[in-house]
Amino acid sequence: MSFISNIDNWYAMSDSAIVKEIGRLIKRNRMQKNITQQELADKIGLNRSTISEMENGRASSLLSFIVVLRGLEKLDTLSFFANIPTISPLKMAKKEGLIRKRASVQKNKDNQQPEESTW
């Protein structure tokens, strides 16, 4: 799965394609902060399954959000979230290979149970 977005024209995309891209961007941003879905869910008061659905582009609330943005002709506001890189395709491919695929769970000193989140 590619975490690096090449979106330059949100208006040319279908609503479902935008929802999937937003899900990928949510996951990429969560991974960059090295937090699990559960940690994010606990922090913002949602279920972990809701975070998972959003990251997989399955949340109907995201679809409604896209429809509203399209109606307001504000889809371009999504570009701030994508943070489109301006590096060469070769450097981008190399960097993509270094991106972590999963957030790590912090463990206590005995390496037994995950530590409680202190959000």
C-alpha cells in the first residue's frame, strides 16, 4: 500500500476514491505519530473499529463529508492533509520502502503488557 499521495486534482476523483484516499492519509498521519488505532481511538473518544473503517475507506460519515465539500466547491482544502511530496520519483520510491507498516505498542520494562496511554 502506498502512503505517499500524488493527488493534485481532487475534483477529478470519484467520491469513493476520495474517501479511500482520505483513509490512507489518516493512516499515514497516525503512523507518522507512531500511535496505534486503539491509542488514537482512546484519545478522541471513538471505537478502534471506527478508526479502522475510516482508514479502509468504509466510513459513510467520510462519504457525507466529501459530498458536502464537493457541494461547497472546497475539495481542494483536502490538499493540506495530503502533504504532497516534491521529491523525485526515485527518492520517493526509496522513502516509501522505509515507511513503517505498523505502529508499535509500547511495552513496560518487563516486556509483558502494553503500557496504559496517558492522553
